[in-house]
Amino acid sequence: MIVTATLFILPNLHSLIEYLQCRLSIRAWWNNQRMSRITSATACLFGVLDVILKHLGLSKTIFQITRKDQSAADSGTDVDAGRFTFDSSPIFVPATAIVLVHMTALVVGLLGVWLPVFGGPPGLGEMVCSTWVVLIFFPFVKGLFGKGSYGIPWSTVCKAAALAFLFLNFCIRFRSF
């Protein structure tokens, strides 16, 4: 566990020190941490899939410039400035599935529901990692309970829940390999 904790703590601490040396805030560091993880779980995943499908000749996606939402955030009067807005785009499905898997792990771990198929109780490292992931993806957690454009649509939540269920089922079936 010491090696794993060291590999987790040192890079994060190093990047935090670099931010502070550049006179940036801890909040800027945290936002960068969140956005790099969210981007890698959503946009980068779809980018890789798009390139693979294009090389196989299965996709003819064309880049289209879309209109940016105009809000009062530009004038500094919007109370919801900085909040994520969600729509039914499939790009939100993987991150929502990640949040659902880790929230489920935390609930199971905190309630003490030890099912024989999952093995014994979770360790400290597992709980810390799940907590870290939920904190990183906290805009999606707020989106699960949000309403309107700040809430994740039910169609996306259902697709993500199905994906999370398939992932957990796959893990249970093939844990002995």
C-alpha cells in the first residue's frame, strides 16, 4: 500500500507545488485536476473511438462548429457561473457510469454490505480511491441530482447505469482470472 500511496501522492503534490510556485491558487490546481480527468474519461475516449472508426471506414464524422451558450457569466452576474450544463449527448455516459460505479462502491463500503461475490470488506485504499474519484467527478454527482440543463437527463443516466451494471457484472464473473 505504501508504494501505491506514494505513486498517488507524489505526482499530485508535485503538481500542486508547481502551481503554488507559479502563484496560482489551490482552486486552480483542483480545477485542472478535475478537468483533466473528466476530459480523459469523456472527450479523449470518444476521440480515440472516432479515429479508430474513421480508419476502419465505418465513420464519416464531420466537424461542425456549434453555437456557444450565452449566459450572464460573461457579465459576472450569473449565480450559476462555473456549473456544468448537461444534455443527452453520449459524451456524458462514460463519466456518469464512472460516478455510479464509485458511488455504489462507497455506499456498499460505508453500509457494510459485504456480499460473498465481492470478497471481503473494502480496504482503506479502495475507499480512498473511490472517494477521490467521486470528488474529481463531483460536477457529475451534482448533475445526477440537478434539474433542467444542470441535471443529467434520465436517458443518459439509464445508459450509464446499464454500462455500470455491465462493468460490475463483468468484474464479478471474471474476478478469478
